[in-house]
Amino acid sequence: MCFHHIPLIVYSPRLFKYRQFKNLGGQIDIFPTVMGLLNVKYINNTFGIDLVKENRPYIYFSEDNKLVCLNNDYMYVYSKEKEENLY
């Protein structure tokens, strides 16, 4: 599962105090999260959420020919060519 753990680091010591979050998130969450940190009003027309203010119970993504759904406890992998797996 570590293959899918990619940190998002926002570095701005003038604007933010150091905080660390271990929430699930994806690329779709970067825009709403950064705009929320900057306190900029925006219209969110994406499926992303502000990870500072909301908590995602699971995230889904695709990898090559697989569809993956991940939460804090499990990872479900579906592939047409192989059987489905739950880790």
C-alpha cells in the first residue's frame, strides 16, 4: 500500500503554522485544499474537498488496468484480467 502514499507538502512559513494531517486524499483535492488554506473565495466544480475542513472516508483511483478503492483499513483492487482482491 505504500506505493500509493504520496505526501502533499504546502510550505509557506509566513502564512501557515506547521500542521500535519494524515487524511486520505487525491489529486482532485489539491485545488480546494489550497484555496481553503489561502482563504480565497472560489466555486468548486470538482469532486475534490478541502482536506483541512473535511475528512474523506475513502478514495478511489485507477492504476493501469485496475480500479482501486482505499480507506484507512482496506484496499480493494478490481481488475478485468485478474481476480478481485481485498488487502
